[in-house]
Amino acid sequence: MASRKRPLEVAENSFRTPEKRVSDVPQSDSDYGRWGVEETCQFLRREGLQQWEDKFREQKITGVGVRYVTEAHLEKMGVKLLGDRLHILHSLRKLWQIEAESNKVFNDPIHGHIELHPLLIRIIDTPQFQRLRNIKQLGGTYFVFPGASHNRFEHSIGVGYLAGRLVQALNVRQPELLISQRDILCVQIAGLCHDLGHGPFSHLFDGLFIPKARRDITWRHEQASLDMFDYLVKDNELEPVMKKHGLVLPEDMDFIKEQIAGPLDPSPLQSSRWPYKGRPAEKSFLYEVVANKRNGLDVDKWDYFARDCYHLGIQNNFDHRRFLKFARVCEVDGHKNICTRDKEVANLYDMFHTRNCLHRRAYQHKVCNVIEAMITEAFLKADPHIKIEGSDGKMFSISTSIDDMEAYTKLTDHIFEQILNSSSVELSEARQILRNIIHRRLYKCVGQTHAEKHINVTQDVIHSWKEQLSSLCSQDVSLEPEDFEVNVITMDYGMKEKNPINSVRFYSKNDPTKAYQIRKNQVSKLLPEYFAEQLIRVYSKKRDERILEVARKSFVQWCMIMNFTKPQDGDIIAPELTPLKASWSVNNENEDSDEHVSRATNSYNLNRQNRAKNRLFK
């Protein structure tokens, strides 16, 4: 009987919940923050580094302390050989690669599936960063290109991701650079936060609205990005989180901000020595990743080239993934710079050509520009009547919100709808301008011309041009200076009149340690001769065809007097005027030749122009 009952007992025991047993397995490496000195030494033994246990005991390095161990610290502790120091650092880095918090995966249309560090996620999940979801990357361009609906939010995530990719690629290729996890994380944070300071409709706000609304200050969105970053860290109590993930404050805060806006103390005394506080000159190449002040070759451009082309439907001729394969740090004039292979020089010219094409075809499209001018005008009229609550309950207008980050956090593209849908009498003029945009009653382009030489254009200069255009109109048509809108655009390769490739350094396959320069004439004769130009566009706010005809003829005459280039349709608009200027005559054999114009005609035209100038500027 007993033998028959035994299987029943076994069956009954199989349904019982097993008793909880205390595990003999040591504490997980992901809990290293709780380690004491002995647990740290146990980890060293597991990594085959037992010969350095006594050094770590002497310094009483706990699990929290391993985060702050650097190559310099190890040398002071008595680890003399560089190879031993790198071995120890490599083992310690494994600890924060197995954090209890896992990386988060984003599915991005440009870069595919991307992983971001938990600290980056904490920054993204703040009101100050989430605000970027409601700021269009290309401002008013969305009113012309239906696909340009992307925002600063996704661009910033893309830049943070690419910043990490570039620094990690350099670290794998050149371990002698001693790039730490701290360095990589700081560069990624700078990429993530570089655009925190953008206002409504991006560059419209700092390029058009603020210069007109607050003429007494010089304000750039980069400065606002620093202010907003400080506010983000303080408001969300992120300093302890940053320290937990291994950042050293305030040193790393300075490093992050310097990558966004340059040296924090740009005084003349600093220019004679290394101007940065966050990292020493040995790591100068890290300042070229997010915002490259040396030649403009940075991950910010890589992302917006790819992202903007994708959404605009324009071909992107530059592949940043290829650049990552060839990026290398070389010493140039005493500093370490990011260089690339000599065979990539033509691709870099293509990159800057792509930038120019994007400006010419989309960013500076004449309809995009006039819509942004109209939005700016509406914001200026609404500015005194819009109130935004900031810190301590104080109220701010649209233009003064930049002085208070709590108020500025609340300012996004929604201000357009706020004005458009308001019923306030004070906002009636601004509301009507925005309604005109919605109904496509836009200002009409009178013409476009080029300045032969660069002109320093101020608001006073533009106002005087409007007066000149008004005075040239025939007396039977009344056009006041305020009926004109003048838009001056500078088109360049990113460094004004300079060729940015002259500031890029290359290395050859035969000697990857030596950097050198490649001049334009060594590449091709078909490359641009000039790298900057000014476009001057004039718009009429009045849309009546008879008035527009007069305005266009006045514009052609104004271009003659100001010695600007002939408008493209000048011969059609004012055929009676264009032959009177010798340099506007076209000879198919040689466009620059004026030999077919007689001296008498030249003298006559010169006198005529002088009389017109005297009358205009009297």
C-alpha cells in the first residue's frame, strides 16, 4: 500500500509553490552604485585586474566612485603604464553600459531605429523639450511645401543621435584619443539641446521679429538655448540625475553649453589662450561635432539636410554615413581637428551645394519669404496685446518673453492660431493679416535683383529704400513707403564670402596622421568662383494690377539708379527703360562686353541716371 501512495505524495508536492531560497549569486553588476570598497575589489578580480586591488583600497573607491575614475586619476594612483590604465577604464565602462535603466528606441524616418541613453530620455521628457513639438522646423515654408510639417523636436533627437554616432566612431577608430563615456554623453546632450531656444516659426522669430520688435538688443536663439537648458535642468531637478549617470558638475554643464554657443567668456584675454572651460585643448575636436565654428561641417547640418530634403521632396546629394566611415582626428596648428579622406573633397563641395540649393529652392522661396514677412507684421501688431504669464506671476509680451524662460516655454507656433481665432478688438489688424495668409491674399513680388557688392543692410536702410521706391511711382498712382516690403537675403556656403572647404583638413591613405589643405583649383574648374551673394526682393502690399504695373516699373528704374543687376523680367516690364543702362545691354557673343554701346550713348545715359539720382536723393 505504501508503495502505491508514494506517487500520490509526489504528485501533491509538485503543485506546491517552491520555497524562496537565498541565492548565493553575488550582487548584479547593474547595482554597482551600492558597492562598498570590497565589492569594487571583487569586480576587479572578476575582470582579471586583481593586481590593482590594493590601489583601489588605499583610495577607498566604492561603486559610486568608479564613475569618476579617469585616466589621470589612475596615473596618480600609481598605474604607470598607459596600457594598464586603458584596460582598467575599459572594464569600468562596462558597468554603466549595463544600467538598470535601459536605452529607449525611437523609430525615426531618417535614421531608422535609434537608441538613446536614459539620461537623454529624462531630458526629452520635460516641458521645455516637449515644447519643440510645436515649433515648425522650417517656419513659414510649410505654407508653400505641404510636406514640410516636421518640427524642431524630431530634428533635435536626430542631432543628438548623430552626435553620439560620430564621437563613438572616432573612439573606435582612435582609442588613443581617450574619449570617455562622459564625453560621449555630454556631446549627445549638446546635440539634443542645441535648438531649445528657438521661438515660434524658428528663424522667423530671431531673424525677423525680434530685430524689429526690440531694436535695442542683439538676440540669438543660441543664447536662448543656453538659458532654456539651465532652466530645464533646474526646473526638473536634473542635477542629481546627471551626477548619477557620471557627469561632473559644473564642468560638464559648461562643456555642453560651450558646444552650443561657443566660449562662455569670449573676452579678448581669452582669445590668446584656450578659450573653453569644459574640456582641455587635447579634446578640441569635441567642439566640432554639434556646431562646428571652424568650417560648418557638423551633425546639425547632416540631420537637417537629410530631414528637410526628405520632407520637401528635394534630392540630398550628401551622405553623412560615408563621412562617418572616413572621419579621423589629426593635429592641425597645435589643436586636434576632425578631418576626412582627401578623396571626399568633392563630396563636401556637394554638401555645401546642397545647402545652397535648399536655401534657393525652399528656405528663401519668394512666397515663403513673403508669408514669413506677413506673419512677422501680424506678430508686431499683436505684440503689445498678447500676455504670457512667467515666473512669479509676472506678465510678458511676445517680444519680452525671451527675458523669462518660464514664459518663453509657453511660446510656440500656437500664437498664430491664438491671434487668428481671437475676438479681441486690439488684435483685429493682426488677425486680418493672418486671415489674408489663410485665404492666400499675399503680398505680390514686384521684382528681384542682386547687389554687385555686399551692403550692410539695417532697418534704416530698408526704410530709405521704401521711400525711394515710393517717390519713383507715377503721380496718378499713390504708393506710400509702407506699401512696400523689402526683403534682403544673403545666400552663401555658410561662412559668408569665404570658401568653407579652405577650413577643412584632409588626410591621405598613405599617411592618415598628417592633415593638409586642398585648394579649389586642385579639385575642379567647375566649382563656384564666389561663395556669397545678396538678393534684394521687393513686394507690394497692394494687389491691384494697375498699381502693380506702376510698382514694377518703379522697381526697374530704382535698380538702374542703385546700380543693381537688371531684374530677370526687366525687358518685359519696362522695355522703354532697360536699353538706357549700358551695362544692362546683352551681347550674345560676350555678355560682359559693352563695346557696341557708343560713347555718346554712355554719356547720355550717365547724365540721365545722375539727374534721376539727384532727384531721388534730394
